Amino acid sequence: MNKIEHIGIAVNSLDASCELYERLLGTACYKKENVESEAVNTAFFKTGINKIELLAATSTDSAIAKFLDKKGEGIHHIAFDVDDIILEMERLRTEGFVLLNEKPKKGADNKLICFVHPKNTNGVLIELCQEIR
Ligand code: CMX
């Protein structure tokens, strides 16, 4: 894994949190994107080399809605940039981690993604991200 690609934060209201993060980071949101397959609306910020993704649920049965019900707003996942997501998924499977999807999925911000179950990663949901070239 190369580096942290972004940190995902679950929020109740994308509009309210966008406004808050613009004030907090002193920079404008550079992209908003709906990811239908994940039932989320997302908003992205860059601050220096770092990236933050805000996630709001678009359906009551989405992973984000469940997370907000159970834990409330806060850090939802940490995403790592990888060069080859297929190889990295194979490596993690061999290491005994539980992958939440069989194949990479198309995620927000031009990425192929795969999630790793938090039960095997000290309670932190991990996402693999490969730039779609
Ligand atoms: N971080 C840490 N722990 C989490 C978590 C998260 N984001 N989401 C759920 N959990 C915990 C639950 O609280 C639960 O803990 P306990 O066993 O202590 O109660 C445990 O994980 C298992 O939960 P579960 O009831 O078996 O499963 P859930 O229905 O809550 O689903 C998860 C959990 C991670 C499998 C599911 O959310 C998932 O598949 N996530 C991947 C997809 C995703 O998160 N999509 C939204 C983001 C999309 C994007 O970034 O674009």
C-alpha cells in the first residue's frame, strides 16, 4: 500500500458538513459525487497532500445510514492508495483478512475500490483505492 488516499467521514447532512469543512480547512470542496451502488452522496476536500471524503446516506439501508444510527457522525473509514488492487486483494486474502467484495467496484473520484472488514483490522474499516487509469 502506498499512502493514505483519503479519510472518510460519515455525516448527517452533506450540505451542512460541506459548509463546516470549508470553514475548517479554509478551502472549497472540489467535487461532489453520488455513488448509487453505495447509496451515498460524497464531497471531497484537499488540504495539502491530504484528502477528506464526507459521506451522507441516500437510503436508510445504506452502510452509512447504519453506521450513523449505531455510532453517530465521525470517521467511517481510512482508504489506502494501491497500484494494483487485484494483487493487493489477493495478498490480503492470503493474509487472512476478510474482503467485503469479491471484485473491485467503481467508487467515487475515479477509483476502483474494495473494503476490508473492520473486525480483522482493530475496528477500523479499511478501503483499497486504485486510480482508474
Ligand atoms: N468502522 C468500524 N466498525 C464498523 C463500521 C465502520 N465503518 N461499520 C460497521 N462497523 C462495525 C459494526 O458496528 C459491528 O460492530 P459490533 O460487531 O461490535 O456490533 C461490526 O462492524 C459488524 O457489523 P455488522 O452488523 O456485521 O455489519 P454492518 O451491517 O454494520 O456492516 C460493514 C458493516 C463494514 C460490513 C458494512 O458497512 C460494509 O460492507 N461496508 C463497506 C461498504 C461501505 O462502507 N460503503 C460506504 C462508503 C462508500 C464510499 O466510500 O464511497
